[in-house]
Amino acid sequence: MSDVEPQAAEHDQGRRGFFTEVWRSVFPRPIVPRTERERRKTILDFFVLHLRPVRVRRSTLRYTHTFGLGGSSLVLIGLMVATGVLMILVYEPTPDLAYESVTGLESSYLFGGLVRNIHHWSANILVAVVLAHMLRVFFTGGWHGQRRFNWVIGLALLAFVLAANFTGYLLPWDQLAYWAVTICTSMLGYVPWIGGWLQGVARGGPEIGRATLVIFYAFHTTLVPVGLVLLMGLHFWRVRKAGGVVDPRPPEEIDDEKPEWVSTLPDLLQREVAAGLALIAFVLVLAVFVDAPLGAAANPGMSPNPAKAPWYFVGFQELQLHFHPLFAVVVIPALAALALLLIPYLRYDSEPSGPWFLSDTGKRTGAIAAVAALVLTPVLIIFDELVLQPGAGLPSVVGRGLAPLAILAAAVFGFRMLLLRRFGASKAERVQALFILFFVALAVLTITGVWFRGPGMALVWPWG
């Protein structure tokens, strides 16, 4: 008996040693670090946590400073990828079978409709979240200094998010998707010199058909997701190299006291996990009670009235009703994109960052810009719709393009001078006010196109 007991104990000890070695090969550090040193080692050892700084200022943990928008974008992309992989197993990217495979997913597979709903709502919410994140970064001045190029990466991420939504929009192959993509690809035809070629490349031919569906499916399932993941990793890494998000306190408060640093794990990570779980719960509830839209099967011979672009492009479709297509589709969007890219690289007399809207003057001028856009944009839409005679006595490209654009530029210049002389706004505050002016105007154009345009794209009341 005495000889057996030591042998059994030695056997148990060897078995525990084996499992311990296996466990340590997978998790070389404690899963729940106990000391500050272990927390730092955990962050440095794990790849995902390596995208976060080891320490952050305690003041930046305030939820109302960032609203967790960056992490929420990552969660939504994860939901899109997970549900997208499941749908790939069922979907058939051919005009003959695409619509039937989507209806079959909803009716013949357990939780198939729920999977599609989660994918749809995650994608649409992602557009809103990324836009909100861009606004948060802009209004807190998180695009100065070493963060300048990260602003450009963020704009590229926004473009990829829109591309992910747009390429997936066609895949159900219903009337809504078919004609929305028809409208958007038709806009490419207005690009000077290469418009026809661009349109043919996007469609894979002169018309929307099998080649178009294959192209959109390939981009949606391979190139766009890979680009999103790579850009997001680079974006997070550059935030880490910049020391995390900007401090929300005014510069004078940061100078007066030594900032208090806390470890990313657990102080930041537990907040991000909580926000992510809340977002997942919201998407699940929305997906349970609200189905993703699916109309009748695509019919190339019968256009719905009205035929509208996806909601995130409707503002440009609305703009096309008031400007010559060359200006609505090419000139104005190109100028807007160029301005967004150049904003961080302009010369500023100061580079305020942290507090929302930069300063009290920034808040006042921003509010004035928002009210001006909210009032003037609907007035101009109604005036153009009911009063103005387009192109009277002038070539269309002049009467509906150069002339209104010149008037708009003069009005913007006058508004800029008002901000400078009446409010003494700094250059950063003036840029912010102009940004708000154009963003709110685009939002009003989008709302008008989505809810206030009826048959023939005429103005209607949404409840009429």
C-alpha cells in the first residue's frame, strides 16, 4: 500500500505537469493578470491588445468623449463577417438563382432570416457609426500633429465601408437593389472622358446582368473585407502610436496638473467589452423584430417609381436634381473629398484638440452654421423646384453648373468673412463651421431624397 500511494501521486503530478505545459504553451501569461507588470506583459504579448496603448489617461475613459464608436465599428464588422460567411454557404451569385437563394435562406434554414437581418442591420448601422466616429474625431480636433495621416486612413475606411454596403446591395437581386445599382452606376457615365469606360467596368458590360452580379459578389466577399481589416488594423495601430485618443480636457488644465495614467487592461478593455456587448444586444433585438427589406425579384423591363439610390448615396441623387449632372456627380463630390483630405495639412495659428467643438467660439459659430444649413437648404430646394427656371437662356452646364457653383462659393466666402470679423473665429474654428455647414446641408439633402421624394422624384409629404 505504501509503495502504491507514492506511485499514484507521482503519476498525478506528471499528468498535471503535462496539462500545465499544454496550457502554458497556449496562454504563456495569466488570463486574468494580477499585477501592473503582468497587465503590461499581457498587452504586449497578445496581438489584438497590441493595437492598444499599454497605458491611457484616465480622463480619456469618459464614455461621452468617444462614445465607444471606434470599438463599435470593429464589433459591427465582426458581425458582418460572421454572418456573411454563413450566407456564402447558401447564396448563388447568378441572376437565375440569387433571389431564390435569398428567399430560401429565410424560409428553409433555421435562423436563416435572423442571420440575414443581423448582416443587413450591422452593415447599415456601421455606416452611421463610422460617420459619427469621423464627426467625433473632427469636433474634438483629433486630426492635428502626428494624427494627420490617421485622418486620411479614416476617410479611406469610410470609403471601404460604403463600398461594402454598396457591393452587397445588389446581391439579393430584387427590384430595389437592381434599380438602385442601375442609378448609381449610371452616375459614372458623367465622368468626363472615361465615364463610359468606368460604367462598363463597374457593370461588366453595357447593362446590369450576370457579370455585374459576379463583380459585386467578388468585391463584397474578398477585396473589400480584406481592405477593411487591413485599414482598420493600421488605423488602430496609429492611434496606439499617438498615445490613444486626445485628452478631452482643455490644454490649460492638462498643463496645470500631471495626467493620471491607468492600464489599458482592465480599465479600458472592460469598458470596450461592455459597450460591444450592449451593441450586439441592440443589433440582435433589431434583427428579431425588423426584417431586412426584400422586394419582388429584379425585373429589368419595369422600373419602380421612384427609383432611388441607397440611402447613403441619396443626397448626391438629390443634388443631381438641382445641379448639372457633371457638377452633382463629379465636380462637387471631388471638391468635397479634396477638402476633407487637405483639412489636417492646412496651416493653423493654433491646433486645439480635446474639448468638443474646440472652444466656446467654436460652439457658437458651429451652431450658427448648423442653423443656417437647416434653414437655407430646404428653402433653396423648394425655390429651385417651384420658382427657378433652370437653364433659362444659358447652356445647361452654365445655368445649372458654373453659375450656381459660383454663387455658392461667393456665399461661403462671405460666411467665412462673417465668422472672422463678427466672432473673431480662429482658422480652426472657421474650418469647423464650414464643415458643419456642408455636412448639415448634405444631411438635409439626404433626408429630402429619402422621405420627401415621391413618384417622378417630385416633392411630397412622407405621410401623404
